Amino acid sequence: MSELKLPSIDYAALAPTLILLGAALVGVLVEAFVPRRRRHVVQLAVALLAVLGALTMVVLNANDRLITIGGAIAIDGPALFLQGAILVLAAMALLLIGERSVERGGAFVAQAAVTAESADDRRQAEGAPGATEVYPLISFAVGGMLIFVAANDLLTMFISLEVLSLPLYLLCALARRRRLLSQEAAMKYFLLGAYASAFFLFGVALVYGFTAGTPGRTAGVDFATIHAAVAESPSSSVLLFGGMALIAIGLLFKAGAAPFHVWTPDVYQGAPTPITGFMAACTKVAAFGALLRVFHVAFEGARWDFTPVLGAVAVLTMLVGAVLAVTQTDIKRLLAYSSIANAGYLLVGVLAPTSDGVSGTMFYLVAYGFSVLAAFAVVTLVRDADGEATHLSRWAGLGQRSPFYAGLFTFILLAFAGIPLTSGFTSKFAVFSAAFDGGQGWLVIAGVLTSMVLAFPYLRVVVLMWLSEPGESTPAVVMPGWLTSAALTIGVVATLVLGVFPQPLLDLAAGAAEFVR
Amino acid sequence: MSDFPFLSVLTVAPLVGALVVAVLPRRRPELAKQVALGWSLLVLALSVVMWVTWQTGGDRFQFRESYPWIPNWGVNFTFAADGIALVMLMLIALLVPLVILASWHDAESSKRSVPVYFALLLVLECTMIGVFAAADVFLFYVFFEVMLVPMYFLIGSYGGHQRQYAAVKFFLYSLVGGLFMLAAVIGLWVVGGKTFDWAALSEVDISTGAERWLFLGFFIAFAIKAPFFPFHTWLPDAGGAAPAGAAALLVGVLDKVGTFGLLRYCLPLFPDAAKWFAPWALALGVIGIIYAALLAIGQNDLKRLVSYTSIAHFGFIGVGIFAFTSQAATGAVLYMVNHGLATGLLFLVVGMLVARRGSALISDFGGAGKLVPLLAGVLFFAGLASLALPGTAPFISEFLVLIGTFSVNKPVAVIATLGVILAAAYVLWMVQRTTQGTLNPALTEVEGMKRDLNLREKVVVAPLVALIVLLGFYPKPVTDVINPAVQATMQDIGKTDPAPSAGTPQEASR
């Protein structure tokens, strides 16, 4: 009988994840032991410090290229880059989440258990301090994302998928206002998300069967084994294709790609806006990080088989996002469809079979994350007595009421539309040029054509803000507290700097584009 | 002096000026106007110095500068001007101060901030100079797209009737063209070995199929920008809704980016594709000449009318470019300059009329010459220049285009010549209905119509009138600059002028 051997664990390499998950546990204790009136400050500080501490560890680990904890986690260039990106964007999102001066008590409901629309509910909506469980939940989600982008086998990936998803389902339900909408969003997200997770798990099982193949072969779901199995093709490729498709469905759901996108608009609209921003930025990074790893590491040998299918998904995603964005009348839904279209552009980058494709996608993720968080930061500011005024008609003439914030939002919209000198252009160029270079010219054509369609809804908002006269119901922009101001400033400055001087980040991404296997 | 980084300074200077103007207090509009005017005059002075420094007969590209920007993609801030770019830069530097002076009171009629209007004009100048000065395809694309933003706000915020519609249409049309070009730019970058440098790219051999697609990507963008038939429908709306000053820049300079792009990018980079597509491009040009002229005749809105005349003129420029003779191409470039002067003047004068009357409809005028004789006279002069009357500058360019085309393609030249007759019809009829004939009694009641040109307006029109006459008699200073660049472009596509068909030396000696 052989001795039980513990796998070696590189704690330094895992430190970012451990810090986040530890902070989440501390947050739960804070919830139990710290007096209610101090909880908000303590929780925010704990979460922010944890994120910054984890970021420091990522920076210190920057040169690590290793596989640890028994082959479950791969700390390599893309993992570190994406972890860094998630942490930076999460810090920005935390600033939005922690804001309490825009609305009394913050954007979150005080007690999620109070029946929506009841008298108690109306009372608590008037300004009871919001729930502080939000912070440990965010820490858990971020911790899960950090594992997700570094997972080196499909089971670790599945578990981290759940770790990041479950807190998100809850967070979606915690809006202070329009609670029914918020709860409906959470329910939808949960049901569809659970469904997608099941697909993923089933896919893992099929791939495991595929690697087992002939008797005596070592089966496994770690990426090196899968890669070798794809090369040797030990058993029927039906198992491989089926497994690959099901795993892709699970990941594309999280990424918000068509035809698995239907949850996106409802959830983006119903969730509290800071959470929407968090999902649009960080969840996207995590989902595409996982897609990159699965398709560039595990299934790389089957590239000729999956590229046409995923390419079709990318085209469909861009098309659905762009066309449906045109018809939207609610700013949050518009941004949701825009994020779907952006998922399509990101897929174009994923499908470029070069390291330029990987680095371009990573660059895009960071650039888009900054812009989209800034966009949602502005959305939290345009409000009246009933909360955020998200209907587009209410934004008419905002440029005259609040030229500064309307100007910032216009800049962000121009970035989304891909006008040069914004990060939106450089990031599109990064993925499109990589795809063209990798022989995927048709995806570039589709991307360019849908960009034309997508420019229209953005332009419509610009027209509304600047060229329409303010109506009776046009709200003014609320003066943001320093937290929101900081997040907004970071987002807008990053959008500009990445558009004008993208070279440092491009270098960083190019140097981090090689996976370990 | 030739070491001075003219082009980058010229590009950046208006931007700095725009920032200065934008932060001036909104309560002091006069100060903003003066600063903007002074700044644009500085830019003009610098351009004049550049013009003087230009070595006629020197290198094709001069004032070259290059600084690294995004090394990962091989993108540089590379500026260089050939003769074609140089004359366009001069045109911009000249028109902007005049437009600022002409728009002195334009922004006050809207509720928007006056300093912002002038800041936008300066931003526009920065992007226009940049687009002509760029010698890096990526940089060119950046300016090409960013140029839309200030113009969009100029039309949308300060324009007249239907400004929102016009602004959005303008933006979307141009953006669509730009995105086609983006795809082609990326394709060119890949097949050209990951460089954006114009000089390097013009050496690259591209397979026939790829070359045609890339040509098409660029061509569509430029054809929308110029605009050529059938991509022209945005221009009458934009020109009709834009404030007169912005419209003068839009038609006078911005649209020239399209024709300039054809000469600088489409022809030298894709010579074989250019030859292959030339019949189609010629057809579009000829259709544009006739069709736009017919539509111009039917217009009842002065600004839309002028916009349609411009589309007809762009047809001439397109014919001149795709005839592939040096006469026609020189004519086309000269046309770009002269059209900028003549149509710029026409737009500014029409703007003065419209500002006085409060309406752009021709039917609201009638006999206006009796009230404002000087203004009516300038309108008549601008109209004559626009129809290319001999003695005005546009005549020379139009004539060069026509004879250059006739030597290689008689049918096109003959049909295009019909456009000259139509031009006479739309200009003269417009002038007649506006300023001649019996006085429209409604006009006498309009306060504005009692004032003829004031000193500011005279200062605006005088340099343009003078230049149109001067270049009409003595175009040599401009053609000397243009000719080498045009010859080089013709060499790029490997076309030589046909030998004169009558009386070659051998025949004469026989």
C-alpha cells in the first residue's frame, strides 16, 4: 500500500485567492460582532484592503510560471494578468458599492427578507442603512473569479464557477428600489445559471470519458491530459465534441454570448447598478479568462473543429447585441445589449489562434472593464426622488442640466462606439488585427459591420443628452460622493490613456500571453 | 528653417488653442472669439512660413517627422506633406480664420455656450490639419474618424432646422465609411508586413484579389466622405443644417479628405486595383456631375442648393483623379483648392444672406440686390466662380480636368462638359431668383436686410475674392507645388500621358 502523499502547495502563488477568501470569512465575522453603525466602514475597509493586498501579491508573483496544488491551479502569464485585471476592476466596483452619499443608506436593501412593496419595505427604502453582507459576498465572488481564471482542470474550474456565481445570484436580489424587478432578475439568473452549470458539468463528464478511451489509459480532466488526449484521439470524437460543446455552453452563458445571453438584459436592469457594473466588468474578465484557457490550452488541438462553431456564435452574438441595442429605451438594458455585442468582439479575439489573440483579448477585457464601470457609475448618478432614472426619455437634455457628467458619459459612449483616441478603438484594433492575422478575416468583417449598427444606439443617447431640450422630467445629476467620483475618474482616465498610450498595457499583455500546460 | 517640425506643431497648435478657448468664462464670449481668431491667425502665419520654406522641385515628401507611438503595432506619429497636402493645409489655415470671423455672431442665436463653438472650430482645424499631414495610415485613420466628433457637435448643437437629424446622418454615414476603411486598414497592415508607414506600404506587392478588396474598403470610405453619387445623401442635409461657417469648412475642406485620400492612398497603394475599378469610378463621377446638377436646379433652399453644386463638383474631381493623366489629376487637385475657395465663399455669403433674412428659402427672397447691393454682388461673383467662369480660378481646374480626360476618354469628357451648362443654369437661376427682379415686399420689413456688408464681413470676403481672381489669372504658384506630387502619383500607378495625336515630330519631318 502506497503512502498517502500530499501535493506540494505554493502558498505564495495562491496568496491572492487565499487573501480574498479569508477576507470574506472575516467579513462574515464582522457581520456578527461589529456594531451595526460601524459595520459599513469596517466591511468596506476589509474588502478594499483584501483586494489591494491580493493585487500586491499578484504583482509580486508577476514572474511566476508554475502549476501547483497537485495540478489544480496554473499560475502563468494569462492567469496573473487576468487576476490583476479582476482585482483592479473589483476595487473600482467596491468604490461604487460603498457609495452612500448618492442615496441615503446606499444602493442596497436594508433587509432582503422584508416583503417587497409592503409597508415595512417602504419604510426601509426611505434610508435605512443598506445590508453590509454585500462585502463578504463580493469577496467570495472575487475569490472564485481568481481561481476561475487560473484553474488547471475542469473540476476546479467548475467549483470556482459555483463559488463566483452563487454570491452573484444573491447580490442581484439586493436592490433597494424596484425590489420585485431585482428579485425577478436574481431568480432568472439563478435558474438559468444553474442550468448552465449543469451543462458544464455534463460536458466535464463526457470529456473525462473521452480521455479514458482505451483500457489502461490514465483518464483525467486536467488540461494537460485533455490536450494529450485530443492529440492522440483515443476514443470516439463524438465524446470530445459533445463535451466541448457542453463546456462551451456553460462558459458562454457566463460570458453573455448569444444564444445564451437572454438573462443579460433582465439581470443587468434589475440588479443594483453597482453590481451590474461589477458583473459587466469582472464576470466578463473571469468568463473570458476561462474561455481562453479552455480553448487555448485544453482543446487547442481541436481548433479546426471548434473555430467555425464558436465563430458562428461570435457573429450571432455581435449581431444580436448590436441589433437589439437599437430598440432599447432603458439605459441599463442598452448597456446590457452593448455588453453582449462586446462579448462577441471578445470571442473574435479568443478565436485568433495566436498569442496576439490572447493578449488582444486580455487588453480588451481591461479596457472594456474600465469603461463599463465608469458608464454604470454615471447611471447611478442620474436620479430623482424615486431612485435612478434609467428610462432614456429621462436623459433628454441632460447635457444642459449637467454638462460635465453628460460630457463624461458621451466620452464613454464614443469609446464604446470605437472612435479613435479612446480605449474602445485600440482594444477593437487589438482583437481585430489578431483575428485578421490569424486568418479569421470573416470575423473581422462581421465585427466591423455590427460596429456600424451598434454606433446608432450610442449616438442616440448622445443626441438625447445634448441635442434635445430638457423636459419636465429630466432629473439633474446628483453630486457624487468621493467614492463614486474616484471610480468615475479612474474609469474615464483609463479609457483615455488606454486609447492614446496603450503601449505599456499592450506590452504587459504581450508578455503575459503564454499559457503553461 | 526646414528642420522646424512644422506639421506636428501645426496639428497641435489649434488643439491647444481650443483648450484655452474652452476654459474661458462663458460670460465673456467676446474674449473667446478674439482668442480663437488670434490663434487661427497664428496658425495661418505659421503655414505661410511653411509654404515659403517648401522647396519647389525638392523631394516629393517634405517636412517629414516621425516619433514612435505604439511600437507593438508599428504605429508612429509620422507626418509628411507632398505638394497636394501642402496646398490643402494652406487652404485650411486660410479658411479657418475667415470662418471664425464670419461666424462672429452665429453661436449667439443658439442657447449654447459661445466659447465652446469656437473651441470646436479649433478642434476641427486640428483634426483637419492632422488628416492631411499624416503619413502613417493608422494616424490618418485616427484623424479621419476623430474629425467627425467636433463637426457632429457643430451641426447638432449650433445648426438650424433639422440639425439633430442632419448631425446623426452625417455621423453615421461617415462612421460606416470609416469602419469599412478600418477593416481595410487592418487587412493592409497584415498583408503589408505589420507596418503602417505609407512609404513602406507603397512598396508592398499585394495579390490581385486582396488588392481589390482593400481598394474597395478605402474607396467606399472616401466616396462617402467626398461624397460621390450614390453615397451623397448626407451632404445636403448636413450642409443645409450646419451653421454657415461650419458648412463652409465641411464642404470646403472636410470633404476634400475623400478626394485627397483617393490620391494619396487608393492610387499609390493599390495601383492595379485602381486601374481595374477606374471605369466604375468614372461612371460614378459622371453620374454625380449630371444628377447633382439637376437636383441643384430644383432646390428652393440656398444651403442645400450649394451642397448639391458641391456634389457635382466632386464628380468633376473624381473624373479628374480616375482619368489617370497628369493634366486631369493636376486639374483635380487644383479643383480641390479652388472649390474650397469658391464654395467656401459661396457658403459664407449665403450664410450672411440667411442670417439677415432669417430664412434659407429662395422663395423668401427676390430682388434682394436692391436692398443689399454689395452682398448681392459678392453672391453673384461667388456664383460665377462656382460655375467656373473664365477668369476665375475654378475655370482653370475644370478646364484641365476636361482636356485631361478628353485625351483618354472622350465620352466621359463630353458628358462631363454638359455639367458645365447645367452649372450655369443652377447658379444663374439661383442668383436671379434671390437678388434680381422685382423686390419682394416682405423683404423690406425685415430689419436685417437694411444693412449691407459691414466691415467684418468685407474682411471675410475680400481675401477669398482676391484669391479667386488671382489664381484665375496666375495659378502658377499653386500648380508648381502640385505638379511634382501629381507626376509622382501617376508614376505610382504606372500611367503615362498619351502622346499628342496630331503632329508628332516624325510626321512633321516627313
